[in-house]
Amino acid sequence: SRFRHSKIMHQGNQTISEFFLLGLTVVSEQQQHIFMLFLCMYLVTIVENLLIILAIINDAHLHSPMYFFLGNLSFTDICFTTITIPKMLADIQSQSLIISFAGCLTQMYFFMLLVDLDNFFLAAMAYDLNITICHPLHYAALLSPKGCVLLVVTPWVVSNLVSVLHLSLLGLLNFCDQREIPHFFCDLETMLRLACLDTQINDLTILVIGGSVIFIPFTFIFVSYSLIGCTVLRIPSAKGKWKTFSTCGSHFLAVALFYGSIVGVYFPPSSAYSAERDKVAAIMYTVVTPMMKPFRYSLRNKDMKGALRRLLIREIYFWR
């Protein structure tokens, strides 16, 4: 058995061992195709998000709260894809499914941290849109530089505390003979299913703390869009309404895809659990969503397209 070669270390009463990531269920003939597909998607995600960050840093026209939040969101998406996809690609190539317990905890910590950050930054961008459309005369006062920094620093602090709490509670559990993780990365819900002890405290923490971290920003986004909708309906011209709705459309689609995937993984009935469905939903929000966000936020934005064009021309001229 392959589990006989698993190195097991003991620390107090906690058994710390290596786990096996089963990854995606694909036949051997398709592995190289899957590898190339996800490698290309990963590279596209990294390049386009890096370009957005560089454009925001280098172009004075983009030094505004909206692009400040977008830059932070792009940085989060780069980190978010990097903690899962490279490991998955390495596993496909090497056929080695092993991940150490410490590696699993590290991956879970950053995964939870970055999911929560994404959630908060989407709420910050919804707030920016709300102020832009509903209270344009008070924009500078409501979104001052100090306020923008606070809207970025606070999510980092809260997300770190939540991630540490979940991992601390997970560290109190024992893991038995079952060491197969039916996923391509270490996920908290999946790990809890491998525990020998009762996980009621962990489940309650996920429901209360984890649910609050998702629900509160989502409620904030919902209220922001409701206020935007009421403001748009008061615009007399159809052209003005369409222009305002098109401004919000890209953000709304990103929010819908993000929360749709989260709900599909973490909030279904327990009787409806399916490892394959979890993988599909996880691919949506770890691979597809981060790759699509820059297209939605940038390619339909005149200022961003202009900044990217100037950045690329400057780089081409420099290398010549």
C-alpha cells in the first residue's frame, strides 16, 4: 500500500502525517491536455493582473480609490491562484500526490485568507461605485486616502485572525487512517471530514465566523447595489440609465460568479455533498474567476485601456 511509505511524526497527542491530494479525476491520456489548459489559464491570470497593477502604479490618471481597490484585488487574485494551481500542475506532471501536514496547513491558511480578502475588496469596490453614482459631490470626503487605506488594512487584519482561528481549531483534531483528500488542494471542509474526533466546534465556527465574513460584505454589496438601482431609476434619460448600468455590469458579474461558486461549495445541504461538484465549483473560483475579472474590469474601461496601451508602448520602446 502506498500509505506504508507515508512519514508520520508525533507531537503530543496530535498525529501529523502526509496526506494524498487525489486531484482532478482524469484519464491518463487527458492529463497533458489538462496540464496545458490550466498552465495557460494560470499564466494569463498572472500576466493580466500584473499588467493592471503596473498600469495603476505608473499612470497618474489611475491614482483614485476605485483603481486602488482594483490593484489590491488584482494582487489578491495573483496570490490566490498561485497557492493552488502550481501545486496541482506539479502533481499532474510528477504523479506525486503527497503533501505534508505543514504544507496542507499553509495552503489552507493562505486560501482562507485570500478568499476573505477577495470578499472584502469586492465590497469596497461596491462602496466606491455607490458613492460615485449616489453621492458624487461627497466622493472626496467619503473616500479620502486615509479611508481607502483603512478599507484595505482592516480586511487584512480580520482575514488573518479568522484564518488563524480556523487553523488553531483544526490543530486540536486527530486524523486517522484515511489520508486521501478528494481535491486538488487542501480545503478546510475536506480536511474536517478526515478527522477522527467530533468536529462540532469547527463546524459551528465555520457557520458563525466564516458565515459572517461572507455574509456581512455580501449584505453590504447588496445594499450598495440596491441604492445604486434606486438612483439609476431616477435618471430621466434611457441613455443615462444604460450608461450607469453598464458601469456597474462588470462588477456585478464578478460578484455573482464569486458568490455563486462559494455558495455551491460551502452552503449546500450535507446530503447533497459531492466531491466532483466541489472540484468543479473550486475550479470556477480558483481558476476561472481570477482570470475573467481583469477582462470584466479593464477591457471595458477606457481609462484602463489607455493606461495599458501607454504602459506597453513604453515597455516596447524601452527594450528597443
